[in-house]
Amino acid sequence: MAGTSGLTKVGIVGSGIMGAGIVEVVATAGFDVIVRARTEEGAAAVVAQVTSRLARSVERGRLEQAEADAVIARITHTSHLGDLAGCDLALETVIEDLEVKRRLVGELDEILDPAAVIATNTSTLAVVELAVATSRPDRVCGLHFFNPATAMPLVEVVSPVTVAESTIQLVERFAADCGKETVRVADRAGFVVNALLFPYLNAAIALAERGVASRVDVDRAMRGGCNFPMGPFELLDLIGLDTTLRILETLHRETGDPSSLPHPELRRLVAAGHLGRKTGRGFLEHGS
Ligand SMILES: NC(=O)c1ccc[n+]([C@@H]2O[C@H](COP(=O)([O-])OP(=O)(O)OC[C@H]3O[C@@H](n4cnc5c(N)ncnc54)[C@H](O)[C@@H]3O)[C@@H](O)[C@H]2O)c1
């Protein structure tokens, strides 16, 4: 058992940008972690990514080798969802698609102990829709980590109308055990951060497309003029353009606000498979 939450074993489903980061955060906090991807290779790749990030920290003198070894020893990987049976908490981090997530939480519900908590890392989807796909809606909530999960201090704790206060308190203790600060948010598209951030990112695309400044200069302007650590195009490429498109579509569907109507240039890049850092090219070019 690690920390104050009383949780022992945590299952992470999904091996993308967020899954890999969250596995590292949770294992570093002292929990046993099992990561599940759809393929053995995908699951093993998460462990390889965490291993190489920790090796860099050891090289830079930020971490002892023994600590890195201990973190890696706490991580197991699988392609079988059934292997998550012994987890007290399962956090899904798969593609931002309601049907995929609904199916997944339904399967988790059948596998996990009835007392276990199921959480979602969704950015915008209605958590209540996932809660009611299980037999334990009082133990389903959102735990919205930010990208990169290893560096960003915040986790939004999302309370669907179905959740029990005891579940929220438990996941807040878990997030604190992971070294994160939490903000409780209502189950509304975009919660706090993305409801404010994504209309801004969408507006940056429109601004550059109108020729006000190049993408690179828009980024320089927002770094230098607002002291933001990254410009909007750097951030869009870090998030992933496919994920950005899905988030804007959900925000627009729920709010009707034209500021979240995805810019056509975003759609074009996604159609071309230019998804950002994860494919080497998005709004900007990225070296390997
Ligand atoms: N990228 C971000 O900045 C960010 C930040 C916070 C939250 N999120 C949320 O985290 C979740 C994952 O985002 P990501 O950026 O890690 O995405 P990603 O594209 O890096 O990874 C998506 C994962 O989903 C899996 N997947 C794809 N299709 C699937 C299917 N049909 N069935 C099961 N699994 C499938 C992929 O194999 C991969 O493991 C999404 O809900 C996203 O909204 C993303």
C-alpha cells in the first residue's frame, strides 16, 4: 500500500501519450501498476518508455539507479484486460471516443471487484455516460491528468451526478499520493481547463490562417507576451491534433459556442494524418 489512499494496485488502460505518462507517475508514487494495451508490443512499449525516461533522470543525477529500478519493478504489462482483476482502481486513458470508452468501462465493471473504483481520463466526454454503463455508478468518476502527466501538477476530479462523495475523497487522496493538486469540477464538457484552453487554441489557428503572423511567430508572441511556457501551435502538437479535434467537437456539441467550432485547417491536418509530435508533423515539423 502506498500513501494515504489505502489503494494498492492500480490498472491503467491505454498506452498512448497519457497512459505512458500516468503509469510513470503512479509507479513513482509507490503503487503497483499494471498497464494494459491492445497488443503485447504496445504494453511493453510503455514500460520501455518509462525505463528510458528514468534512465535519463539517473544520468542527469536527479534519481538514484536503485529508485529507478524500484519504480520499474512495480510496473507489469499485459494485453489481457482480465489481468486487471486485482486492481483497487482502474483508470482508462484510451482514445476520446464515447462508444469505445463505454464498452471498456462495461468490461472493467465485470472484471473488477465490486468495491473497486473506475476512473476516466476523458478530456470532454460526459463521465455520467460511462458511469451508467457499469453496475457501480457511485464508484465511477473522472481523474483528468494533464500532458505531460509527469510534469503537470494538476488533476481535475470530475464528479458525475451519480458518484458517491466517498469515491471523490478516495481519488483525491490518490491524486495527492501521486504528488498532484486537485480541483473538483462538474461533469460539463471541458471541465475548467479545456473549456478555457481549447477555444484559445482554435482561435490561434484562425489567427495564423488569416495571415496575422506565421505559426512560429504566433508561438513566439504568446511565449514572450504572456510568459506562456509554450505557444499555441507547440501545445496543439503536444496534445495531438486528433485528440484536439475530438475535444473541440464535443465542446461545440455541448455548448453551441462558435469559438469551439473546429477550424477547417485542423480537420485538414487530421485527415492528412499529421497529428503532431506523435507522428513527427502537425502544425509544426518535429525532428526525430
Ligand atoms: N493528449 C493530451 O494532451 C491529453 C490530456 C489529458 C487527457 N487526454 C485524454 O486522454 C485520453 C487518451 O489520450 P492520448 O493523448 O493518450 O491519446 P493517444 O492517441 O496518444 O492514445 C490513445 C490510446 O487509445 C488506444 N485506442 C485507440 N483506439 C482504440 C480502440 N478502438 N479501442 C481501445 N483502445 C484504443 C490507442 O491504442 C492508444 O493506447 C483521451 O481521452 C484524451 O482526451 C489527453
